[in-house]
Amino acid sequence: MEKRVILVVCDGLGDRPVKKLRGETPLQAAATPNLDWFTAQGACGQVDVIAPGVRPGSDTAHLALFGYDPHKVYTGRGPFEAAGVRLDVREGDVAFRCNFATLDSAGKVVDRRAGRIREGTDELAASLTDMTLDETGVAFREGTEHRGALLLRGKGLDPRVTDGDPHAVGVPVAEVRALAPEAAKTAKIVNQFMDRAREILSAHPINRQRLQDGLPPANVVLPRGAGRLAKISPVSEVWGLRFAAVAGVALVKGICRVVGMNLLDVRGATGGLDSDFDAKVSAAMAALDTHDAVVVSIKAPDIAGHDGRPEEKVRVIERIDRALGPLREAFREEWVLGVTADHSTPSSTGDHSADPVPLLAYTDGGRKDEVSQYDELAVAKGSLGRIRGVDVLPLLLDLADRTEKFGA
Amino acid sequence: MEKRVILVVCDGLGDRPVKKLRGETPLQAAATPNLDWFTAQGACGQVDVIAPGVRPGSDTAHLALFGYDPHKVYTGRGPFEAAGVRLDVREGDVAFRCNFATLDSAGKVVDRRAGRIREGTDELAASLTDMTLDETGVAFREGTEHRGALLLRGKGLDPRVTDGDPHAVGVPVAEVRALAPEAAKTAKIVNQFMDRAREILSAHPINRQRLQDGLPPANVVLPRGAGRLAKISPVSEVWGLRFAAVAGVALVKGICRVVGMNLLDVRGATGGLDSDFDAKVSAAMAALDTHDAVVVSIKAPDIAGHDGRPEEKVRVIERIDRALGPLREAFREEWVLGVTADHSTPSSTGDHSADPVPLLAYTDGGRKDEVSQYDELAVAKGSLGRIRGVDVLPLLLDLADRTEKFGA
């Protein structure tokens, strides 16, 4: 029977023992009856999302979990952020993630996030987009809050340039420099764009109003994370299947779009701690009727890990588990479930680590090992052993009888 | 917190069940309270130092454990032996490990080790070094006992040549032959060198004295293990970290030097069964104050394995464990410990095998599995699973918060 796959990716789920949690990881400490039930009924193991000892970014990690070798398709975060804010990114385009920021009259960055500006960024972005600089098409679009993305399209572009973001306050914007001779044109264009953006934004009515209201103006754009979009065959071509995705955060949305997944619009899916997990799981279940596979990305555990709040991470995990209750109740024999993470984000370090992440794989009639708890250490005894991120999707698709035979 | 790494490599530590040891491996039979303590507090697993079923040499294995793919950087043992005896080996040089040996008057090898000559090899080597043959620089230096190394530097060298060592007695020296057309020049130079060495050594006062004393003269040099030093980025460049190493045996010293580790001079670190393990561990602990990572290589278990003496191997392992006592007592939260081996050397076969080797990884705040014994079979149940040799150093450096993120 050809089955349908639902893959839940809990961002930053993995952790290390936490003293405040009596030496348990947040995932061990959390009550997760639904995850434990699926684990007990299925098989589990550990995943090195990139490779043992390699700390994954969320971008490279999601690419790997979707079956792509990030060493081949990843040059930087920009193109995925750009796709995440609905810029039309194509092979060869060079893109940057950007912040709106605030310069003082002396030209020094005083706020890298322009007071976390929430309103009017669509109008500001509209004033910056669709330029042509040095025969290169330039597009800009706003993201959430102070975020945005810059896209360059044309001949002779190269992503090997430094950031325009000085990554500090009290200093001027950084001049973008080429890190390879071939990137000189790209650096020049980005510097030109930053100058133009500064002129346009300084005179923009939104910023005049912000000054009147005593708010920091969004009078400069700081690009960073340059990347060129590589040739990426869409998942539909790679697997001959229709994929849907439910995601909240722009970066993951962008990756899902770039690999050709049908990105579902789910009300309340914010990518924040306040995201509506129930709505996401519910939308994913509905999408299984019309797609062969659905990815659900949940950002919140990563946020709690970065913030160094293990108790918050426990609560987030318990909320995710509760959101999986309806999936468990409605689970059909023609469904395959995978639950994993893109990387660990130990609350103790507040950053990504290479500690492997848990994976459970369940379907009616699939192999079942003796592990009945879904946590970092318990799954290490599972029958899936220790595998790589690029192997996760093929493994689930094989359980779904959706893979081609290699040989005869 | 950026931590500091100490990696202990016990040469040939892995073994197979031994009847004399009631079916246990030497590591199972040995009392190892300190290794067991670290294992109980940390995580453990198995390592295929090269790949499953591939029998590692000590050279390829150490390269892998230091994070280098030996398939890319290794063409033969010569360059590492040469570096081990302090010859200045550079990228492109071709080098050989050598024995001083004894020829009889008929030109046949009668002793491949020249009576395991111990004295005067420095003077003999001095008479052979700094030649120029066929516009190629030739250097020779003595090692321990009858050992030495030959280094060629110049244009058009190629390591694909046969050994001058006939690997037998009662036969003449072997003529070095090119295994590829490009290696013809190299073969010719080595044959010239062997002829010149024979002339010089036969007339050398040290050998005249040996003959008078009834000792076999060291009147020929037998080169073997040709290799060309590949481009190897130093560990300082690869990781941006300062590495130190404590090693006794020339080959491992050479590898540590070639990859740019600061090789510490430790009195009593012989690379033999008599080596002072306490001094080595103590030197390594001291070096952690001034380096980011320290490697400790201990040769003795391999010797006991090659000699087919499992009880001796048990005693050696117990001595290593005792030497780790002070490390355990002084262990700081900013330290990361890894203990593994370069390969197994089963006492039953007396040679290297591809049986995976144990690995323990411990640091305060790191993941902790339920395994509390450090031996080949117990660690197979550990949470690190089964990984490759090249993954060991990245895994430890990640626990030390010393790795770069791949992506964002």
C-alpha cells in the first residue's frame, strides 16, 4: 500500500542534562504521552543531521532532512530567507537577509533593529524594491518586524562578499567587500543599494512620522548572510510526490518553497512561542488527503533553548505533545509518522550543538523496537541506530512504499 | 563555555575474547575503575576508525582520529616516520622508513636489523645524509635502534616504487622498481642511495669496530613504505585551535608533527612497554593550561597484542587506568575527555583487526548514558552508537563548544 508521510520537525529539540531539571534533558523531563505512544508502537534512533560533531544551522539542517546534501546546495542563508518572504528566488540569484536599522546623524548604527519596528515596513520595502543597479535587478521585501531580504538577479554575481551589517552598534555600516575577485561587482552593487536605501528611507514619510513619535527611524538596511541559490531539483521531481509544508518562521518557509513544497497558510502559525501548534497539526492532517507527504516545522523549542530557559522548553514540548493527541487518535494505517529535530539547542549553551537528535518512525505494520520513551537517551537504544539527516526522508518514504528500487 | 579537550588514544586497545581470560577481552578482564567512572558519567560508543571491515594501520588511524581523511592525505608511511625522527618533511617530498641491516660478503642479507644495533647509528646516519643524487636532495636520519628514515626532495618524484627491503634473509637486497612510469626517477635514486650507503657504511669506523667486537655490521640500508607527503592543512588552521601532543613512538610523533601539533618532550615516554604513562598524563594535564586540545598516545597495548600476550595487555591496560586516576581527581568542568584506540590488535591474531574500538566522551553537563563499563562490548550499548574515526575529534570539539556552525 502506498502510504502518506507526515514529518514533524521540532526546531532545536535536542538538549543536554539540565541541573534544574534533576539532570534530565527538557525532553526527558517533559510529559509526552503521545510521543511516547508513537515511540512504543514504532522504531526510533538518533540522527546526526549533518554529520557527527558538525553543528547544524537551521537552514543546512532542514535541507538535509528534506534529502538534500547541504554541502552541494548551500552557500548562505540569504536565498532561503528571501524565498521565505515570498521573493521569487531563482537559480543563480544572490540574496541576503537584512535588518532595518537606525543610523544617528553622525552615520553610526544606534539600533540594529530600528526599535523592532512592526508597522509600515511593507511601505518602506516597496520604496526600495525593483531597482536596477549596474544592470542588475534588485528586489527587496519586508519580513516580520525589522527583518527583510534583498535579492540580486543578473550576470556576474557571486555570493562571496562580507556583510553590510557591522554586527555592532556605535559604529558606521560596514562596507561590503569582495572575498574573491569574482565577487567585486556584487560587493559594489550591495554598497550602492545600501546608499540608495539610506537616501530613500531617510526621506520616507513613515520615518518622518516615527521621528515625530519619538521612535527610532528605519533609515538604513543592513544586509548579511549572502548566498547564491544553487540548482535544486524540486522534491516533486526527486520523489515524484506532492509535498505540503506547514511552517511559521520565514527561513523554513523559504526552504520549503525552494524545494517545491506547497506551503500552507495556517492562521496562528507564527514561528514564535505563541504559535498555534494545534492549528498546524490539524492543517497537516487535512493536507494528507491531497498530498503524499506533509512537513510540519515547529520553531518554539529552539527559541526556549536559545533563551536558556529549560523549563520553558519543557512546557513547549508538552504543548507539542498535546497537539499530537488528535493525530494519534485519528492515525490511519495508510499514514507514516516521523518526528525529529533539525539540531540540538542545549539550554546550557544557548546555541546549536552537534549532539544527535531523536527520531521516531511509526506506521501500522512497521518495525517496532523495545523503546517506549521519546527522548535523546532512550532513542539511542532504538532499532534505527544512528543515521544521517539526509537519510531520514528516504527512510520514511520507504516505510510508505514510495521509493524506487535501486537495481532489480 | 569554550572548553579544552584531552584525547587519549590507546594503540591497539581493542581485542577479541581470549580463552585464557575466561572468554573476556583484555579490556573486559582488566580492572579499570577510572575508565569505568568516566564512562558512567559520560557517553560511549564504538568507532570504526576507517570504516567497518577496514583494518587500519596506526598511521591511517591516527590521521582519521585527528579528523583527516586518510584516503586523501595518505600514500605511505614513510613521510610520517621521517617526520617522527625529526626530518623536515614538506609537501611533495617522498620518504621511506628504513632499517640498518647486515649483508654478508656474498651480498646477502643475514640480519634485517643489524643485531638490533643501539649505538652509533647517529654517526652512521650522519655519514649518509645531505647527498645530492640526480639533482634530488637526499636526507637520512636514524630512529630508535636499527630504524631510520630516508627523505627525497626535488622535482619529478613519485612514491609508487617497491621496497628495497627484501623482507627476508639469505637473499640480496631488493632492487627498487617503479610501479608507474612516473616513478622511474625515484626508483633510480633510491637504488643509487642504497649503493652509496653500502660503500660508505662498509668503510665506516663504527662498523669496523662492530666486526672486531663480533657484532653484525650495519652495512646496508633497507628502505620501505614509500610515501609522498600530501598537502595537509594544520589542525591550527582547520580548527583555529592550539593542539599539543604527547607520544612515544616515532610514527605517531611524526603524524602529530605533520598535522602541526606541539609535540611535548616527556621524560620516560618511550613508546614501549616500559613507557611512563603517569608522566605522559601529567604532562598532558599541564599542557591543557596553554593549549586548546591535547592528544596522548600510548603504544603499549598494541605491543602486547602483537606479541600475543593477553595477560600482559591486561597489565598494561590496568597501568593506563591507574595513570588516569590523577586526571579523574583533578578533572575540571572546562575539560572534555575522550578515550579511544587507533585500532584493535587481537592477542589471538597478533595483528591489527577491523573490530571497532571503544570511545568514551565525558564532560560536565554533557549527555550521560547508562553504560558504566569501558570495554568493547559494554560501550556498544552506549548512546554514541557506532561512528567513524574522522568523526571523533569533531564530536569532542563540539562538546567543547569549539566548532563552527555550518549554516545559520
